[in-house]
Amino acid sequence: MHRLELQEQPDAVALRVFAKPRASRSRVLGVREGALEVALAAPPVDGAANQELVATLARALGVPRRQVELVRGDTSKHKLVRVQGLGVGELRERLAGATK
């Protein structure tokens, strides 16, 4: 099992995400090569998958959508996401609960 690589920033945490669009349902799958693997029930068309990613992560972490920001990777499956208001430890705890 790989460990999720997180980068602590002032008042936020950045994490790499591997997005899997066109899944049957949106959910956090686990960790893949240091990145969070997330299935998305939206196609990668007109930003729909990116919006679904933000919503899915916000729901899994129990934070408002405005605290989850896609920093890099608009058109890629490999993305960088920034989550405001959580520390590394709290983010790990919440993700552990979301992947059970």
C-alpha cells in the first residue's frame, strides 16, 4: 500500500490526485503511487469531471466546496488539489474514514 504524499502549505494542504472519469459512481478509491485515486461519475467534457472532483473531495473531507481548489491538471487525469482549513493529520484522518 502506498502512502499518500501531502504537502503542507500555510493554512492548506496540497495533494496529488489521479482522477478516473466515467465511473459508475463518484468516490474516493484509495492511494495509487502516492496520489489519491478518485472515481468520478462525470465525463471529462467541459470541466464536468473537475467539478465532480471538487464536489467529491469536499464531501469526503466534510468541508465546503470553496475550500477545495484544483490548482493544476485541468485536462489531465493527474491533478494537484489544494484543501484549505485542514492540517495534514486531519486530512489523513478524514480520508481514512472516506475510504472505508
